Amino acid sequence: MTTVFTGRIRPLAGVNEPDTEADVEVEAIAVADGRIVALGTAAALKAQHPDADTVALDGWVMPGLIEPHGHPAYSSILLSNLVVDIRPVTIPDAAGVLTALKKAVADAEGQAVFANGWDALLQRGLPDPDMRWLDELAGDVPLVVIHNSGHSAYFSSAAARAAGVNRDTPDPAGAHFARDANGELAGVAFEEAAVEQVVAPMLARAQQHLPELLVAHLRDLSRRGITTVSDLSWNPDLNPLIQSLHAQGQLPVRLRWYEMSRPGGTAAPRGDDDSMFRQTGVKTWSDGSPWIGNIATSFPYLDTQATRDLGLEPHHVGTANYTAEQLFEIAEPYAAGGWQLACHAHGDRAIESTLDVYEQIITRYALTDHRFRLEHCGAMTAAQFTRAASLGVTVSLFVDHITYWGEVLVDDLFGAEHGGAWADAGAAFAAGHRATFHNDGWVTPNEPFRNMAVAETRTTRNGYRMPGGTPVTRAQALAGQTTNAAWQLFSEHEVGSLAPGLFADFIVVDRDPVTVAADELAETVVRATYLAGAKVI
């Protein structure tokens, strides 16, 4: 059965191509079996399909948005009622954070307390959350406080015992536990593999609730206009759950996933081409988070009160999680197995090292359409964008860092030269990239329209204009979360624009995304979301 949808439609087909008009508007879309069969005038499509149902859409219609770097599995837990939400977007000040933690411990009745969102750069005045302070706060109640970046976690003595972590616990590859001069745990886990050990009891507790938590989170993404999301920290053990939800018709978005790769990992065989759920590649971490001092840069952090409060010495320069040789050993088996590689890299030294590894692998296997990825790209330079493009490496930028941490980047951490050009999406497009934007799971709210706007204006939520970097055009902004994101996920044959042969994944919004002013684009309201021609929200 064919359905003709009518409205003010922005197909955005080929929106990032220089010879294609980004503002083409059509009147109707014909959909059969979940795919678009034609676009055109309402009269023409109704004449072609006289028996079709007709659905009038109230608003502007555009392709469903794509989150190319999400973490829905972890987000569904960290944003649930199993975890105390102390993120800066929820609690903006230190006093509020401390009040929330004290209340959670008091109400815990001896059960472990997990909180997420600690950020000393935005919640000024927070204490040093070492083990001694956490023990004084929580006593015998196990307490774990996860940094807003997800790259560190602070834990009490009771939490260490609950997680089975002690002074003899070895540091995982690419991660470590902070220790005092005597080798005792200091109460801080750095990087994903160590954080995962500390939060293991929380993850175990969440297992029985995960089906409903994950569905609720995916529906929230759908309400925000996202019809395809990738998970860049996926645990393949969750595959049976997703397949069950899929069979029950409970997946409101398409899911592309990246397995976490570590030393000694082996590549899984290539699977089927399920349009709703499939593995796209593998992911690793070249360095860490700028907010805790562990990104690998060629330039030092500033010596400011903020960096001193983070415990950084003057002229501090972060380090990479792996040497180039180690990164090659991790990545090479997966690339040999035909998988796309994705690597978290913020600092320019980490980016350069990752590009070196990518170039080795590309040359060894004579790869062409590999689409290896660099993730976040905070301090990536114009020259590095050019080098990456020449290698066929694609980039996904965390432009929403500007929204929340723009002033921090310039005034507190890196200065105008390096902080001002943070997440330079304009330089990426100028180098020829099909760049994308993302929100990185729970780290900032899933707000793709704000991503587009901030990439265009490079202005923070407080109205501060970044002193460096290059704004993007509206066509580039729209491509960053539609056509380019589909291509980056090897899904351009399925989603990303409204064109014949693609799935009818589209959203109805309250304003024209092509012509509205940037500040108004950020406030776009999603009125309805359709997946394969069926309304899901």
C-alpha cells in the first residue's frame, strides 16, 4: 500500500554537494513498503497513486537526524533513576551537587550510590574528590561519582571493596587507577577500562532493568528527531536484547554499533546487513578528556586557578593512552577483518599519532573506501584536517563543547590560539571532509539542532563568540547530522536524505531548517518522527 505524505518538504538530498541546491522544497512524498518511491507535487503523486492514502503533515518535513557518535546503552543507565544526576545541565553549582550527594547517601539505606556528571570547571568550588573526602561523605555507603566526561570516576573505600578493586589490582591497558606514594588507591579511575571496573556493580544492578531503560532512552532520542543512532562503546553481549526488541517492534530508531577494541582483541566476522541493527566498526581511545587534563597536545595547559584546582602542574601536557605501536597492534586485526576503525582523539599529538597508524594500515592493505574515523577532534589543526582528508579519514566533531565550555577552553585551559579554534568544523569542510556533529551520549544533551547552530555561529550559551575557528554554512550544518552522518556510518544507501529508494525516515519540525536564523534553528521543536513511513513519536 502506498501513502502520499504532503507538506513543506526539504529533501536535503545531496545537501553538501556544491552543485546541488540545499533549499529545494517539494510538496509530497510517496512511500511504499517503508521506502520512498517518489517526490513531487501533491497532484502528480496522487495521480500516479490514485489508491494511496494521503497524510497531511503539519510543519516542515526533513530527513530524520542521525547521531553518528552516541552511547545509548550506557546513556540509558546513566540517565536513569539508578544514578544520581549531577550534570552541570541539571545542577549548575557546587552547592547543589554537594546537597544532592549528601541526600543520596542519607537515603541509600546502605545500598551503593552512583552519581554522574561531576564537572569542576562548570560547577566551580567543588572539593577535590579523593578517597578520603568520599569516605568522610559516605562512610560505609559505597559511593562512586562519575566525571561528566565519562573519562574518570571517583570512588570511596567501600565502593572499591564492592567492585573488588584494591592496591594489587593491575592497571588495565590504556587506563589506570591513581595511587598515593605508598601505592594505595587514591580513589580515582582514569579512562574507560578502569572506570568500567569501578562501576561494574551499577552495571550489574541495571541488567534486569535494561530492556525498559534502553527503550525509554531510544524513544527520547526519537522525540528529539533522531532516527538513526550509533553506539561507540557497544557491548556485543547486548545483541540478543536488541534483536529481541527488534522482533517485538520496540526499536524506535535504527542502531549502528561499534565494538570497544582493546589489546588482544580479535575481529568478529562480518555479519548481515540488517537495516535496523548492525555493527559498523570498532572503537578505541587515543587520549582522554580536556576537562581532566589527559589529552595529548603539543602545547601546555594554561597555569590558571581552574587548572590548579584540577591538580595540574604549570606547563602540564597530557599524555596519550597508547603509543603508536600499541594503537597499531589494537587496530590492525580489525582493519584486516574489514571493519571501519573509529578512534577518540582530542589533542593534536594524539590526532597525529592516530593518523600515522591509519596511514600504515591503509598502505599495508591498499584500502580505498575505508572511512576510518577520528572522533571529537577538539584541537585538530587545519593541516591535520587536510592530511586526514587525503587519507580518506573522516571526522566527527563535538561542536557542542563550544556551547557549554567555550569560555573555559579559552580563559581557563588553552588560551585564544588553541582553545579559540576548538572543534573547527569550518576547517574540516574546507579540507574536503563530509564532517559530522555529535553529542557523545550523556555528555551534553542530545540537541542536534543546537549542534548545527553552534557550528554556524561558534557562540556559547552565554553569547561569547569564540576567537578562532571557522563557521560553517547552513548547508554544511544540515549535512553534519543528515547526509554526511549517513555516509560516515556506511548507511547512505538507506537513510540521510529524502530520495527515492531510501527509507522514509523523516521528521516534522515547527520551522524551516534551511532559512531560519541560527539562534532559532537551535530552538527547533520536533512535532513528529516517522521511521520507514510509520509514525513512532
